[in-house]
Amino acid sequence: MIHLNDQRPFASGGNRICYRHPQQKDRCLKVLRKDRLPSQRRSQKRFPANLRNINYFDENIVELQALNYLHAHYPAAICDHLPETFGLIHTDKGVAHMTSLILDEDGLVSQTLEQYIWEHGLNSVAARSIAKFKLSWRSQTPSTRDLIPHNLVLQHRDATARLVLIDGFGRKPLMATAIFRALSPSPYKRRIQDLDQRIKRLLVRRSHQDGPNERLNNLVR
């Protein structure tokens, strides 16, 4: 049993709260929010969606399955932009999904791409890391959800920077869906175009100091 009651979370999302493992500082523990438990999420759905297995609504189980699938079926160029998964673990705040925690070389939690651009603009560091991510992602586009700047972190290590997707992995796809997406170039083009548009909107907001403060101020480093 991992004790988190005396720990301060370093970030939170719509469905989960993120803690740094008290003994392993390079591990992240994602705990379900009390107001977003699987039973509550299922009860909010209409028929027939509310008949799905309860695990379908458990964000930790969905993410665990998705990451295991991605690491098993995609090349190193893709997996380099993904955290590792270490399975589910019991804590005093409920079951947590334990993943690698993306840290900068100074030991601080890496900023999201959204936070970094808000502070530094689209400088050469951000631009190069985005370009490298796009090149890798094109090699075999995973069936993830849309690429959103606050779901990507910019890690600084050894005088280099890389983008890592920390959320929005989607679900482990059905075989037919996986084959279709692997053969189709459209998912890559659409997701990259949408990412570019989101970055442009972020830069416009930055120029007017009109940022999404609930996310920009979320990370505790």
C-alpha cells in the first residue's frame, strides 16, 4: 500500500489526480478523482452505453491497456515519445496507474508544451522538438486521441529536448480498426494539422495574455 494522504499532487486533470511516487521519484501515480469514478461515469450515460462493462469507464485501466498495446506494436521512434507503464498499484487514495514521470535534467517535472510556449513562445527549442515529434509520429501513426498541447510535455535532458505524450492515448483498438488506421495516412495529417492550429491559437492567446489559467497554473514543479 502506497501512502499518498500526506503527499501533495503535482497536477490534476479532468478524470485523475497525479502524484509523485513517494519512494520512486521517477514514477507517476495517477489516481481517479472521487467525482469521476467509473460507476459515476457509467451512470451518466444513456442506453445502451450504460450497459458497458465498468472497466470501460476506468481511465486507469483504459490507459494501461492502450500503453501496453502501443509499446508492443509500434516502433522505437514512436515509443520514445510515450511514457512507460508499470501497471496498477494500490494506494490509500484508491488504485493508481503507475507510469514513468517525465523529468527535466534538474529533477523537476517537465512542463507541458502549452505551459512552455506560454512562458517562452515558440522558440527554437520548442520548434525543433515539435518537428522531431512530427517526423517520428509519421513513421506509423498511433490510434491515439487528438494531440493537445496540454497533453504533451517538453522534456529537457542532455542539452536536447523531446516531446512526450502523457495523456490522450485513446483505447486499445480492435484489430480491424488498427489495420485500417495503419494503412490510412489521414489520421496523421488531421492530427498534425489540428495540433498546429491549437499552437497557433495558443500563441494568439499569449499575445493577449488570455491563457487557460486552470491548466497553465496546474503543474507543481
